[in-house]
Amino acid sequence: MIHTDVIARLRALGTIVDGPACASEIREAMSAHVARCADCWHALADLHRGVTGDAPLEATDVTHRFDCDTTREVLYTLVELDAASIARDHAPAARHLGWCLACRARFAELVLVEREFASAPRWIEVGERVREAVGRLVVRVGRTLSGLVEIPDAFVLVPCATAAPVRGATAPATPQSTRFRLGDRDLWAELTVDADDVVGTGLTVQLTSDVAETLSLRLREARADGDALVGRYTLRGTEPVFVRGLWPGSFMLEIHDPYDARIHRVRLDIDPGA
């Protein structure tokens, strides 16, 4: 008997008056499942409370009975591990997953989502030796909140150490930096925004490791009548490139890498905020 079937049957029991009793084999299967499933035990507790007005006489606290919270806090760290590694390095979680059907179902969902995300394309080919990041880099600029509010799928956020200054005040800390990998080698580009709705938005682009090649950086504004070149810059080693005074609008950031003669494109939106 599966998890959703048990919960459906439990809920149905609460709406049937003098209805036929469950067959003994179904009742036994439900009892065995509920004893090992925090979600179904919680549904049973709610049913008991709704019918009698009282809490169950025994083990009313689902968290205390099943101790799921401790395991669920670390589930996301287990999704990339195999069963042997989980059993060896995370023995308490492995023991819990061995009998708790609810946590096992959640873990299975996490693994499925992670696999789907990993298999989804993060870059798409848009031309000969030209690839574009899936998604957009969105910067929101406002009086109360400035920073990155969206990044492409291929990007990772860089932790924000301090809050973003906005008009002389201090706004809540928001992501200011993100990085992405260039091509197939171990070379990353880091983008940092300096959002100020008074003087315009600044953008800093920097490679994370020194390379022999000199890369070209181009920024274009996307317009209805065609793209317009905003600026052309040179990336030398780890020296940062500063772009200042950008305005609200849609842009295309291009990094030309002579190593493999590829162009890496990133869509950039600068939005006015509240």
C-alpha cells in the first residue's frame, strides 16, 4: 500500500458514517504503513482529533515520535551520495530513512528534482561557436532593495558579505555577485553589480584565474530596432573590468574566448525597483 493511498483512505474514513469496515488485510496494511510514516500518523492524529475532539492518547507529537526534523535538515546534502556513502558517513540519517516512509518519499523527490535539474541544458547553442546561458541575469535597483534577483541556470551566487548601500542607508543584504564557468576548462568569470539608482548601475567583470589568453568583453543594449554596442573591454588575467553608468533596460553581455574561439552570451536586465 502506497503513501498517498493510505492518506486517502484515512481521510475517507472520517467522512463515512456507519459505512462498511475495511477488509482485514487492508486494515493491517494501513496499520503497518502508519506506524512507519510521519505524514500518515499526522493524518490519523487529525482524524482522531476531528472525530473525538481529543488528541490521541499516545505519542501526539509527531516530531517527538518520529524525529523527522533532524533528518530532513540534512536531506539536501545526501542527494549526490550513493547508498554506501550515506550509510558510512550519515548513519543516523540512513537509519531513519530505512524505516520512515515519509522522509524516504521526500528524499526520493529531492533526488528526482536534482537529476532533472542536472540533466537540463544550462547553455544553448544560438550560432556557430556561440552559446547563450539559459535564463537571465536580473538586477533590481531601488531605494529599499538593490542587487541580483535572478541568475541564469549555469550561474552560482557568491556569498554577500555586507549589505548593499542605497541612498545613504543600508538595505538588507542581497546577492551582489555571481560566477559562471567559461567553456570546458577550469576558468570562471565573476560578475559583481554595484546598484545605485542615482548614478546608474555599475558592473564589474573579472576572471577568477590567470590565463595566457586575452579575452574580449562586449556589452550591447537590446533595442527594438536592433542591438547597439555600449562598450568594448579587454579581460587580462585577473584584472577587473569596470562598467559604469548603466541604465534600466535589456542588455547582452558577450565574452569572446580565443582559447576555443567561442562566444559566451548572458542576457542582462536592469529593472527599477521600489
